[in-house]
Amino acid sequence: MLKKRIIPCLDIRDGRTVKGINFENIIDAGDPIELAKRYVIEGADELVFLDITATLEKRKTLTELVTRIAAEINIPFTVGGGINSIQDAKEIIEAGADKISINSAAVLDPHLISEIAKNYGNQCVVVAIDTKFVDGEWMVFRNGGKIATNQKAVEWAKTAAELGAGEILLTSMNNDGTKDGFACDITKQISEAVSIPVIASGGAGTMQHFADVFQQTKATGALAASVFHFGEIAIPDLKQFLDTQNIPVRL
């Protein structure tokens, strides 16, 4: 059986790891290189790095930081933030990323998904979806959750998969940073609507929350940030707990 993945996320701003609640109230969470090294030792299955305020002038700094982190880790490494073209993707992959995460750029130009997939393979393309429950519908937001779109999350996930995405990284803005648990309802809908892996993100606060999302949905991975960064949940302890719940993990 395919093992479920535990994935820490480094949200980067100005070269530091940061964390917020509902995409607001950002606080410092430490040095990204030190955190990355720690997560490899602790047994994380993958690492995600998102430059949450990426702008073109920061691209060089971001690439250098990606290179430095990639040199320190030996687990799959996904990088996102400000990747708007095949050239941006090329630079990040050459810097050491295994996968490219695109969000706003994919919403604005869906063919970018196909272009990256064609050049680097479907397994290289992660489409990140930031979704918020609005008027009874899970809707897609872009630009770090600041701009609403008219896309429904499930339909956009299906489109992304059809265009060549190898994976969906699904973040519930309603749950993000709340530590009240993952949004199992939309995660279930999307993980059943597409045939590609779905990573659940937003809301992890306890080990049971990870068990819930794996038991109630078809998510193949669960991503979290602050509970790992601040030592509230240790990855080895989490994996042992999931193993006791008969959830397959790499111990």
C-alpha cells in the first residue's frame, strides 16, 4: 500500500521561515536551512518551500536559498512562489528543486501547467490551490489568498490534472494556522475527483488531525508548518502514532 507522506512546509519571507493564521498575522519561525536539516533527521518524507511574498526582484535571493537548502537535504523538495514562466521553473529546478509548485500563475495561464509537464514531466508539476469556503462553495483564491477568482476548487483541480499536473497541494484558507484540523470535506471531494496525489494543507494542530485526514479522505500527504517548526508535534512521534492507527507511513 502506498505510504502516506508527512511534509513540513517552509513559508519564506525575506529569507526567513514565517508562519501566519488564515494567511495573516505573520511571525518569524526560524532559519530555513536549519529547519530543513532538522526535518531530514526527523524523517520527513518531503519538504515544501514557498516564497509567500515572491516578487521578481527577489528571484535571485530565492534561487540562492533553494540551492543552499537542496545541498543539505536528500528528500524530495518542492519549491513555489513567483514562478510565472518556463524559464522561472528551469532556474528553480537547476537550483536543486525536484518539483515546481505553481498557484496564481497556473490560474492566470493554465497552459503553463502543460508546458512545465512537457519539459520536465508531470511528476515535476504541483498545482497549489488556495481555497476558501464562500457562500456555500469552496472557491479558488490567488496572489497569496488575496484575490478571489470565479473558479470552484473541485473544477479547477480537475482541470489542473487534465492539463498535466502531477499533484495537487490543497490549502484551506479557513483552516490555515487555526490548529482546528484539516478541511476534510473539500480534501475528500478533490482527492476523489482526481486520479493524481493530493496533499492536504491548513489546520494541523494534533496528531489526530493527521489521522483524520488520512482516514476520511484519499489524501496521500499531509502538510503542516508551525506544529513542526515550534516542536509541538515531532515527526517521529507522529509517524509512530499513525502506525498505531493502521495508517501506512515510512518509519
